[in-house]
Amino acid sequence: MTTARNHNKGHASRNGGHHRHSELDSLKDSVSQLREDVMDVVENTVDAGKARASQAMSGVTSRITDMKDMGNDQLELIGKRIGERPLASAAIAVGIGFILAHLLGRK
């Protein structure tokens, strides 16, 4: 009888060991899947951030181009006005220069 009991204990230990090994394998698989899921989330987040940054950069570039065009248009308009009234423009420039020199240079 003692021998049969010991034999059953050994058989139960092996089954318990097999069950634990199966649980450990299942846990390893779950951790591995979790790692893959986290990496996918990180990759998707990085991709979304890159797309948003690219859109923002495109918008900024477009605005800068628009502002340069407006600045060039204004310079062209000022040039035309100066060409239409060269003496008045020179007098205004001299006056502005005198005022600035007085404000900035002499105390």
C-alpha cells in the first residue's frame, strides 16, 4: 500500500508540474503578446505624431510663403509710390531720419 501511495504521489507531482509548466507557457505567451501590443501602440502613436508634425510644418511653410508674397507686394507698392513722388518721398525719408537721430543719438 505504501508503494501505491508513493506511486500516486509521484504521478500527482508530475501532473502538477505539467500543469504549472503549461500555466508558465501560457503566461509567457501572454507577456509576449502584451509586449507586441504595446510596441504596436507606440509605433502607431509615433506615426500619428509624425503625421501631425508634417501637417503643421506644411501649414507653417504655406503661411511663410504667403507672408513673403504680401511683403513683396507691399515693397513693390512702396516703390511705385516713391517713383510717383520722388521729391516728397526723399523729404519724408530725411525727416524720419532726423527724428530718429534726434531720439536715439542726442540726449
